[in-house]
Amino acid sequence: MRNSTKVGDIDIAWGEKGKGFPLLFISGFGTTMDIWEESTIDRLSEYYRVLIFDNRGIGGSAAGEKEFTIRRFADDARGLLEVLGIEKSHILGWSMGSLVAQEIALVYPECIEKLVLYASYADWRFPPAPEVIDRLSDQSGTPEERGMRWVETLFPSGWLSEHGQRVGEIFSRPLGEISGDSLIRQQKAIELWGGTAERLGSLKARTLLLCGDEDVLVPSENSEKMNKLIPGSKLQVVKGAGHGLMFQEPDVFVSLVMEFLDGTME
């Protein structure tokens, strides 16, 4: 079910599936809530009330007039939970969404039960290689060519060359409207984010750091560093997986998230 709800100064588009304890997904840079595959939502919704939404200015959510910041995105997500009458939830953030999730956990610790930080970082101590940044910054060519450069940052080259059909399944479906202006504003928000490395020692939510060891966009060293900073956190590095781990290994992704949330992860 898709809805639109007034939260603060904007209308936020959101959806939900399932019953049980709430699990909020926060998507990454330049992606709408449609980035989450239906099969992933279906499996998790058997046990949780899964909530997805569009970040400010993306998909069906209004941009508003306020400056885009990671903290503002966190306030938006927290505000949505409040409007929906949800006092506490699990939160899973991917890439940029994991930065937002960190801010929620640090600023609004009372609203989080467990936290999954997928392809995350606390500062830019371990950045992508220069050629990865150049690839993402290249705006030449057709939309298809630019899209393919983005896909090439999500997956290891060897996996990509052998799984063309799977890539087609992922990206042939509608992924929502994304305005160029909002992408620029999101990118600026990421660049201006001060990070959390000096604050993570006070993070109280039980936390899972999840990443692939072949992630060229957010290298796994970032999660390894965060694991040392967050008290009691768990780290799962999936071999052979890139930034698009949830697409490459959906069964592994869901299983690890489930094991952490239900308390069976060793």
C-alpha cells in the first residue's frame, strides 16, 4: 500500500507491508523506495511491519524549501514514525540511508530498537578509488550509458559479466521519478555531513554492520572501523559482494538481517 502523509514542511510518500514490530528501510543516494525488491520486502514482512519511504525531494516526496542535510533527512524519517504513531522500530539504512540512520540513532535513541547499517561509513577515512569517483562524476553519454556506469559501481566486474539477466531483472522495473536538482542537493548534503566517528561511542542501539568485501563505492574498511567504535556491534562482511549486496545475494542479505533482528546471530 502506498500513501502520502504530511510530515513537518513536506508530504512524504511511503508504503508498508506486513504486521509485527516495525522495520523502517532508508534508501541510498538517488534512489526511491522502489529500489527495494519486492521479494526482499515480502520475506521480511512475514515477521515485521516493513515500512519504506521516499527521502525528501525523491520519488513521491516533496522537496520543500529547506536545505537538504543528513540531519534533516533523519528528522524527516523520525517525523514519519511519529505521525504513524510508532514509538520504537528497527531501522535499516543503505549507503546514504545508513548515514541518516546513524543520525536517528544518535539524536533520537529512544525510537530505535535495533540498527542495521548496510554499506556505511562514519567519515571518509576510506574513500572510493579516484577512478570510481571519476566514473560516477562522468555525465557524458546517453542516460543508458550513465546508468550503466552507476551499475558498474554496485557490482564487482566479474559478477556483473556473468549475471546480465539478473541485472536486467533488478533495473528493468520502474524505480520512480528522481529530479536532477534533488540529486545535486542530496550530494551536497552528503559532502557537508560532519560524520559520526567521534560520537559512535555513545550509540546505544544494538547494531549490525553489513557490507561486501568488494564494495568499491564504500570500501568494507569503513564498516570494520565502525565496528571498533560502536559498543557491542556485530560485523558481517560478505565475500564477493559489492555495494549492491542485497541484489547480488538476496538470500544472504535477508538471512543476516533476520538473524540479527531475531537475536539468533552468533
